[in-house]
Amino acid sequence: MDWHYPRQHHYPGCCRRVWYQRVPHRTYDVPLTAIAVPHDSVSLAEGQRLVGVYHCASCHASKYEGREFLNVPNVARLIAPNLTAKLPDYSDAELVRLVRHAVKRDGSNAWMFASGMYTPITDADLGKMIGYLRTLKPVQGPDLGSNSYGPIGRALVVAGQFPIMAEAIDHTTVSPLGQDTTLVGRGKYLTMTACSGCHGGPELKGDPDPHMKSPALIIATAYKPDAFRHFLQTGEGGLTKKDCGMMSVMCREHFNNLTDRESDAIYAYLQTLPNGQVASK
């Protein structure tokens, strides 16, 4: 996203009227859906692993105590809330709706939440994740305040350049991802639900935004299988450089939760991308 979107903030009066009349108070009528949430020890352990794979702590902090995850002057200051404080207020079905549809308990949009990536997560995986999250003990987090938006941020929203996830998601379609249990099929599922949010959406074309700078995932074809698995597990050995910045951090802190078969599955799927082209959803 270009944080210097041209000229929109030169019309603050009009933008403010649209903003206060429409955006913050808009709600979305998405039905609640119940899924099975297991609480046995094996499922809870798998849920903990999956919460790691889907890198929830990268936004909500290591103990899920919440943190400021975006602060761009005149654009926005966005907060990932304290999950240990918020979770008790949500039913399991409300959590499902939040994760898959970016709709909060009060019906409003969950700003910058990764629902566009998480929508295809299967009932089985999501149920285990919710079960594990229910075991978290309350943690005292910092006093972060609430989301706030500057004049450029409000203009970006009005211009459609700042994503309103609850409007971008198709709430009526159930994704077929996760049903294909072949190695490549499993790899596509994991890639779309754990990687696409940073690497350019379902097309996996990368994100040149200065706050992201993520490459197109066709780059994975340059790795040997063992080197790719080692990179995901340790963050080391990113082709020409040992440390790949944020991606190395993501590997060390989150993707090291992937099993060897899952790492191999992601590699196998990425090898199917035609050279010079992008993935299809």
C-alpha cells in the first residue's frame, strides 16, 4: 500500500463527513456458525502448534497481551488487543466469525485483521486453535488505547485504498482449500492460510510496500528441498544472505512450528507455480 496516496487528504471536510457517517458505525450481518471445539490434551497441543503456525503472536505479542502493530503518522495507529482479556467476551461461534469474516462481536469490522488469509482454515484446525486459546491465563497488558486514524488514513478508507476486510470477504462461499490431502494440496492450503497475507494475497506476487517488502513466492523455486526446510525451521540460509530480516524472525518464532511434512508440502506446492507467473486462488 502506498502511504502517500495522492491528494485525497486535501479534502478533509468531505472525507470527515463520509467517515463519521459511514465507516466507524457500519455493521455486518454475518450469521454465527458453530464448529466443534475439542478440549482433550492431544487437540490442545495441536491447537497450540497451529496458533504458532498462523503466527497470532506476531501481532498480539508473545504472551498475547496486545501491542501496537501499526503506527504511521497521519495515516493510522492500530492496536492488536490483549487476547487474554478479549477472549472471554466471545463465544466460540463469535470467534469463528471474527477469524473467518473479520466481524467483531458487535458486528463491526475488524480493522487490518488477517481474515482474508484465515477464511479457508478448516473447521478441524480452527476448532483446535480456539480450544487452545481458551486455556490462556489472563495477562496484564499495556494500556494501548484504541485504533485511531489520521486524515490520510480516513481518505484512504473513503477512496477504497485501506482494506475493510468485512467487505472484501465473500461471506457466502466455503473455501475448498483443506479438502485436498495430497502433498501439493496440503501445501497450497498452508501457503494460502499462513503466507499469503504478507506475500501479496492469493496471487503470491509479493508486496513492494516499504513496510512489507516481501518477495513473490516464486523465489522458493531457487531452493533445494533440504535448504527450504532448514530456512523455515531456523530462518538461516536465505539464498544469498544468512539473515532475511523479518522473514527470518517469522521462521524462528512461528514457522518452526511446521512439521517436516508441512514444510515439504509448501515447497511442493510452490514448485508448481509457473516460472514468471503467479498463483491462482
